[in-house]
Amino acid sequence: MANRPQNKRKQKTADAVFAPLLAIAIGVGLIFTAKPVLSHMSKSAAEQAESSENSADPAVTAVTTTTETTTVTTTTTTRFPAAAGTTTETVTVDDTSLLIARNAALIRVSETGNTLIAGRNPDEAIYPASLTKLMTLVTYLDLKGEPAPDETVTMSGDVIAAQRARLAYVAGFQPGEQCKITDLLYAMMLPSGADAAVMLAVHAAGSEEQFVSEMNRLASDMGLQQSVFYNCTGLNDERHFSSVQDIARVLQYACSSPLAKQILSTKKYTTAATPEHPEGIELVSTTLSRMVGNELEGLPVPLHVMGGKTGFTNPAGQCLATWAEDASGQMYICVVAGSTTLEPLDAIGDTLTLYQLTSLPLAQIQRITVDEADLPDYEHN
């Protein structure tokens, strides 16, 4: 018993000597390892920022890594257009007889936030008809990127036959024809070829069903409020719907792609020659062929309609999504849906009439009509 206190004193003495030595050793180790650790952390943050910028996620998450000597920060950004906000100057066009469409949205595009200039039930669910193909276009490019110039796909006879059986418009490709992907993109958007849309969907995702899942995934990422898709063509399905506000956002997003914007603003395009079509297939825009082009030049701030996409089914009525620009490059988007079933040019009239509100009050505008006789390239499909 008498020896135990002595052992404790020896242990305390040893601890007193060992503790400073241990602290010194740890300090030396930190000196040699601090530089590699900080270097690794900085590199990790930079790599994470680069990965986020190229990610398919709707927003890039801010990443901040901090030590005593190093701070790396990336800024949160969003790659999708936000819904247009209303202001005290937003015009409700519910009661005007100048507009035939059941739903409409006219939007001023701005980097600081889009503004709804005028609307008629802009957030109400609609059948989008072939305006759906705008979502098909952005989903394809989201999955596959811009195609290589020589990238081709073999047209499926089953796909062509299925679309014909559903009375969908087809662009004219033949079973077994080797078609360039770029040509299919134009064929889907200009004359609204359902055969091209389904072939692109199968090429990108393996099946139309899987591609539609990707469309809905992207719609969710974009925050679209009313959009649920059940096919890539827009053929009518009671479960398949969107809104003119949602379609406006999809069109704006499409215009952020140079290729998509080029396609949507092309009036005529000829596909590459193939054995089945030695001179190619001439494709004509169902949007631009229905306008003269100078209808809005008399406005206080003249506009020019740059391009867009038409849509039609009996339940949907005539639908049209376009964008226009003034001389300064200011962009406006107009989407109308539910215009008259039998007269495609009524949707054109609705659109041109609404665009007047970019520089005139409602009381000073008149309905603009387009005469088919003035449209030498008019496409009826």
C-alpha cells in the first residue's frame, strides 16, 4: 500500500514529460501535411464547381470551402427561365373580342425576371398539341447534345406506320432510310413530323416511353407548374397537358440553344440526299409560312416575329408559340392556345394582335388578320 503513491508520482512525472513531446510531434506533422491538405481541399471545391456547372440539375448549388488560408466559393445559378411575374401594368384580355384563343400569354423577357404583359388564363391547364414538340426538342438536346454532322438513324417502318395510323402528320421519310439526326430535328419542328419526333425519342432513350419519363423529369427540374407529358408528339391524351405560361418557358429555354433557335427560326430546309430521296425533302415551317413578316413594322416600336411552333388537335384547337424581337434585340414571347379549330390563321391573328400590346395600350389596338392569298409558302398541315 505504501508504494502506490510513489508509483502515481512516477506516472505523473512521465505524463508531464510525454505530453509536451507529443504536442511537438503533432505540430511537426501538421507543418508537413498542411500544404497538401489545403491544396487537396481547394482542388476538390473547384472540381465540384465545374461538375455542378455541367450538371443536368436545375440549379448549381453554392459550394464554400474555408480554411485559415484558403476560401473557394461558387455562385448559385439557375439555367432555366422563371415564370413571368405580373405587375400593375399587366393587361387582362379575358373580355376583349379581339382575341379568339381560350388561353394566351404575352411575356417580356429579361435577365432580371420575365414580365407578363398580357394574359388570358395563362396558368390554366391546356392540351398543348404539337407545342409538345418544343419539350421534345429540349429534352433530346438535354440527353444527347448537338448531333454530329454525320450522325444518322435508320427510320423504322413500324414507327412511320404507327403515326400514320393515328392520323399524325409525317415528314415523308421511308422505312429503312438513313436519316441525319439534324434532318430529323428540322423535320420534327418545321412541318411537325411525328415520325421524326418518335425516332428521335427512341434514339435518345431507347423507347418513347422512357423518353417521356425524361421529358417529365426535365419538366420537374424546370419547375413547370401544369405540364405532364404522355407522348413526345402531342397527339391528344386526356392526361397530357401543359399551360401557355409553361410553354413560354420551354420556348425561352429552347432559344438558349443556338441549334434549337436556328431550327425554330428557319422558314425552309432541305434534308440531305438519300437513295430514297435523291434531292432531299423540302421542309417548310408551319409557323413562318403563315406570316408575311412585316405585320408588326407599323408599331411605335416595330417588332419582327423570329420563329416558333404551331400545334393543333380538335380538343386543343389551334395553338401557336412564337418569339419576336425589336431592333434592340429585346425579346418577347407569345403563346396562344384554343383558337378556332377550323382556321389555322386565327391563331396567327391572335398572336399578331397580342404583340401590339408591347408598345400600345389595349384601347388602341386592332385585330390583325392574315390573308392566305398573301402567303405563297403557306403550309396547311
